[in-house]
Amino acid sequence: MQDVATIEEIQTAKNLTNSRSKIFLETRSYLRQSLSTLFDLDPLEIPINAHPGEPQSLTLALGISV
């Protein structure tokens, strides 16, 4: 699966341990890839709002919040 992360997420990941950084970036990549397929969007158009250790939330321009 292609890695998909924003510049901000990459910067955040650099401040985490190696294992936590990998999990942080992988979860976002999997979520973006899945939703981009479902909604036919570019993966980086899908905003994910969460800090490390907190639940992720989504607000999509499609009028839904997850």
C-alpha cells in the first residue's frame, strides 16, 4: 500500500518513537486509501484530525462526519 501522509503528519511522526511513528503513519495511510477508493477521491484530500494517542475523526466535504 502506498504511503499517504501530509507534511504535518510526517513532522509529527518524527517526534515519536520509531514504532509509534510507523503506526501513526500507517493508520492514516490505510484509512485514506480505503476512503479514497470508496469516495473516488485523492487520498490526500481526506482530512484526518487526531493527535497521537487520540481517536481519529474525519470531516468530509461530502456532508458526513465520521
